[in-house]
Amino acid sequence: MTINNKLSADGKQLVISIDERFDFSLHQQFRDSYNSLTTQELTYILDLSQTEYMDSSALGMILLLKDHVQLHAGHLIISKPSDTVRKILEIAQFQRLMTIE
């Protein structure tokens, strides 16, 4: 289970990618992937294309990321969730809170 993050060359976009499982064991690593960034109006892209499992703690971590993004007037996009993860996000009605592409 790995989290990778990459800031774009222009500094306007941060992509956070999560492999395979997104659960509580990634709590600190996930927070560290964005917490030091205080850039205003940054677009955060949470790439869940490789994520096959996500539990309720992952939903909570996404909400904490959303709070961080809003604090810094940014925008959060959940990108390419797998079918399984998309169903979880839909059940939790995350499409009402953020963009899911």
C-alpha cells in the first residue's frame, strides 16, 4: 500500500495516488502527502484508479482532505475511481461534496 504525490511544474496541481487499499493504515502517510502545502487555489486530484478497496476511515480521510482544500481556497477532484470505489463514494453521496470524474 503506497501513496504517491506529485506537484505539477507550475505548482497549481497536486496529484495524490493511492495503490490497492485505502484504509486506516495509510492515515499518517495520506495526511503527510498534503498537510505541508498551504498554497492558495491549488487543485488537488485524488487518483483512485488503482484503488480496489476503501473502508470508512478512508472516507473520513477524504473529508479531512476536503477541509484542508477549502481552508486554502482550493478545489478537490476524485479522479478515475475503480468501479468498487465509485460505488462506495456514491453510497456515501460524496458526489454532492466534491467532483468525481
